[in-house]
Amino acid sequence: MTRTTPFPYGSFWKKVCLGSALLAGTVFGGLAQAAPALMPVPQSVSASNGVASLAGGVRIVWATPPSPLLQRAAARFSQRLGALTGASSAHGGPYVLHISAAYDPAYLTVGAKEHYALTTSADGAHLEADGPAGVVHGLATFLQLVQKTSDGVVVERLHIDDAPRFAWRGLLLDVSRHFASVETVKRQLDAMELLKLNVLHWHLNDGTGFRVESRVFPKLTSVGSHGQYYTQAEVRDIVAYAADRGIRVVPEFDVPGHALAVLQAYPELAAQPLPEVNAVGENLNNPAMDPTNPKTLTFIRALYAEMETLFPDHYFHSGGDEVLGTQWTSNPKIAAYMKVHGYKDAPALQAAFTAQVEKILSSQGRVMMGWDEVSEAPIPKNVVVEGWRGSKWTGSATQAGHPVVVSSGYYLDMLTPSRTHYAIDPYDTKANGITPEELAETHPKITPLLQAFIQDPNAAPLTDDQKKMVLGAEGALWTEVVSENMLDARLWPRTAALAERFWSSENVRDVDDLERRLPVVMAELQSTGLQAAQHENALKEALAPAHTGPLSTLLSVTVPVRNYALNRLASKSGDAMLSAPVAIADPDAFEAIRFNDMAKRYVAGEKSLKVPLKAMLASWAANDEAFVAIAADVPALEEVTPVSHTVAALSNAGLNVLNGASGTAWRLDAQHLIAAQEELFHNSSNHLLSLRREQPPGGLLIAILPGIKALISSQN
């Protein structure tokens, strides 16, 4: 497909995204008052031909009678359109959207036909789709073209021809560590639909809980769920809800590791005596099944057979990651078995076990999917490998003939900003992993476990044949430090950035443009059902009842520490971290992003920005006194008071620059503060450092640092 206008680089779209840059605070009726911010970027977009009025509403006309599935898609579209534009009396005739959709027998498979073409003109629109998935995607795009202006509701007049780059565009949701209600899961599916994601990878068991009702093994429900689980009826409801939205549900039931919840219910399958759940220092991920016990594979066969009745997808994820070798080697019976059967180490035993699990799934008509550890086992080439320990595994697994889904670089629980994830391409074999520079700085002991995460400097680019083996990619959110009321905000809008990386051309890489569009998209998600803002406001209200303003201001310019540094802090504070300010801090601090961009432009010569920059800095400088007042006797707030002090000091330094202050003492103080804050950013810039280095109070990093540094440096 050719690109009529090189979106997003054409002059029209530069104006679109510049308008979107005014996003912060300019949300009206659920839509930013700016030109549409399409996400994911379509494959082909024509130049704008103006707008058409939607004052009379939108009426859908079908070329052929729609299926019930398409009727429900149309109903959702109408409901969302109303939520975005607000209730208004119709003026004139309706704007007619003509839809024609071909039948697709491959709907809800990796071969689904997702292409669509959408034309919005002055007198109506036409959506032509190769299948139901294309209709769902085209309706989502239409919603993004709608604007609420001073002249009323309008739609941008364009021609879009669009199809995804990758067939598998997923999101892993971990409901074992922290359970999520049916309502919460459905909210994520709604957001996924709007961003054209099409796989929910549902992580349903781990050390913390087994989350699906089992009638074959009732103790999994009565003991292993700890009282939080989905009934089988609820699972079927969610699977059907997802299917309506073009989303496949791939379940993950992890074996032989990450099995504590299962083993609490059936301890006879355990390789070691089970730990006390509340014991200090215990890693609940460690307990593993005994692969030498014949009952283990019998259990897995029966469990998988039952779970497969709930999940119709062709793929079934069996986990297979992070098995602690000492679980087996320190068990005399297992060690003796290994010696008799010639297994030199735990990975060799696991490889044999993995092969047996694959045979079970194959005999039950399913294709096994597993974490990249399974690629080291003698398994058929159709087994899907999910690369998570580094981009090099994409290369090795595809070279071995395995289909691959990439999650390396897309772990949202690392709390890195959208631009970091966005820069990683699923095909890049060197994009993610521990670098030589990181090793040189920390000098860790190179264990086999660590070696798996180290970049391969000699990793070859994927060949064309290998690229064909990459089904797609997934974002992943592990929820050790994510409660249910944090989930919406921890997932979105960063998942939207990943959705674009997985859908759009690899040439769409402008991170500044991404950051201009993200808040507009987030406003749309909020208006259509996402509850990130509501939940964040509730968390703030719990910390500072009736006085959340100073906390909101501080959080607007701070971000959480990265790369599992927060997990390290939480290991000391426990669940208190789930209600602390850092639980609310957004990895994409939009206000800070806007300030940093404005400061850079001011230094480059855009002096008209002095007034708004001064207003922002004055607000942040004045906030410290108010924050100190609300923090008194609130330990979680008192802990981050030093961060508030530093924000004020840095803001005053920025004001000094803009006011032309003389002297050097304040400048030297600012430089020292900047250096100290840069070191804190560095201290969680990778896994190795985040485990060892000092972290900021309460886990909050100051996100306006680049802008302040630009202002200070401009006066040197």
C-alpha cells in the first residue's frame, strides 16, 4: 500500500500533532480540542479534505444484513460516539456510514482478515472490511476522526487504507499476584478493542493464587485461589466478550514452576516442602512441581483438559519459565532419578518434562506456547516461543524454526515510559538485554541465569524467512506491585504506544509525535469507560482527604523508579507501597513532558514560551509549602517531602534563569541538585543497578529534570 501523505510527517499531520500537544488541560466533552490523533498510525492516509458535520448524528447502513456480532459492534460504536461527543439534539439529516464486510472463516485466529478501508467525505462515509475484525478496527478509527469543535461535532474527511504489521498483538494480564474483577478485565478488553490489540494473554496461576474454578480439582478453588477466582461461567463470559471485540483469549497455566498455589492445594506434587506464605524473604515464585512423580503429568493432563473447555483458542500457554534448579537437585529422590536417567542438570530434566507437556497439549488438539526457556527443549517446531529474557531469543528461536511472540522490551511493570518501549522493534535482535556497559559498571557474577539476559553482540539480524516466523508481540504487566485500582493507569496509555508499535509500519518512530498523541488517546479511553483517573483520584483522596491538590501537583512532575527498583522498595514496605504516592505516579508524566518540550524550544529560540514556562515553574515552586502542610503526620507523604523540596528548588532555579538572575551561588546549587537527581535516574536505569543502588525517597523521580537542565545549561 502506498502512503498518499507520509503520515505522520506531512505538513497537515504536523499541525494535527502540534494541536494535540496542547492536550494538557484542553479536554472538552471527552475529546481534546485538537485535530484527530490517530493511534495506531494507519498504513496509508490521504491528505485532509476538511471536515464534515455530524450534527445529525451517525446512521449505519449495511451493504448486507449484519451478523449479531456486527450488530453488537455497531451498538458499541454508537454508545462510544455518544460518550465522546455528549448528548445533543440532532440538526439535519444523519451522517450515513455505509459498511460492507466480507465473511471471514478465520476470524479469531492468527489468520484473521483485519484489513479495512475507510473514506469519510462531505456527504457520508464508507467502510469496507475484509472480515468482522476489519469492521471493528475501522469503527475504532472512525471514532478517532471525530472532534468536538466550537462549530459542533465534526469528522475529518480522509481516506484510510489500513492493515496490521503483525497478526499477534497482545497484552498479558497477570491476575494471580493481584486479582482483577470481571468488570476490570472487561474494561481492558474495551480499551484493547479501541487500540486494535487482538490477544489477551491471561496469566491465571502463579505462586499467589490459582484463579479459575476447577471442578476436576476442587482444592484449586477452595485452597489455591485464596477466595479470589473466576467461576467457569465468568470465564466463558469474558471469552465471549473478548471475541465480540476481535480479541482471542490465550490462557496461561504455568508448569512446572510458579506453582505454589497449585501445590498448596495438592502438596503431593511438590518437589520440596512448601514455604510459609508469610515467611520473610520467601520467594513465592520458587516452589516447583516434581517432574519425576507420575502423578504430576496425570494432574497436568486432566487440568489442561478441563481448562480447554473454557478457552477455545488454538494456543495454550504452559509457562515453563524461571524454574529454580535447586528445587530438584536438592531433593535426593529427584537427584537420584536424574542420575539414573542421564540428566546432567536441572535444565536437562526440565527439557524432557517440557516435551511431555507438549505431547499432552498436542494430543488434546492444542498448540503449546511457552516462555523462551522451552526453546531449549526437544519440542516440535510448531510450539510458539515467547521471548522475554532478551531480544536475542527472537533470533535463536526463529532460527530453530519456532514461531515467536516477542515480549522482550515490552514489560510494563518495569515502569519505563512509553518512548522507551516504543523504540524497540520486535524484529531487532539487539534491542533488549543487559549490555556490556551495564556489566562493566556493576561487575556481577555471570551465572547461567544472568547469561540468559545478556545481549549477544554477535546476534545477526533476522533473515526474511525468520521475520515470517515472528507472529507478533505482547505487552506484559506483572502485578506484584499493582493492585486492582492501579491497573487501568499502569496499563494505559503505555499499552497504546505498544499497540502502535505492533500495528504500524516500522518507519513510524517519532517519539515526540507519539507523546503529543498519547494524552488525546487517553482522554478518549477515559471517556469510553477506562477508570484510571477515577482510581487515581481515590488513591489521592485516601492519602490527603479533601486536600489532594498539592499531591496532584507533585505527582504531575514525578515518575516512579524503573526496572523493578519499585519491587525492591516494596519488599521492605509490603502492601503499603500499593497506597503510597508512587502507586499513583505515571511513568508518562504528561505535564512534565510538556514542560521539557517547551523548555527545549525556549532555549532554541522560541522566546514566546517564557510566560507559560514561568507560570508552570512558579506553581511548582509554591506547591512545596502546601505539600508540607498536608504531609504532616501522614507517613507516606512525609516520606516524599524531600522530593517536594527538591522540585521547589529546581523550579526556583528555572525561574532565576527566566528572570535573568545574576550571581553564581544559586546556579552552582542547581547544578549540584541536577547532578544528584541524574544519578538517581541512573540508579534505576537497568536491572543490575536497580537492585544495588540508592533510590529516591518514596521511589519518586523528578520528571522535569531535562527541562530544568536545559534552562540552566543555556546560561553557561
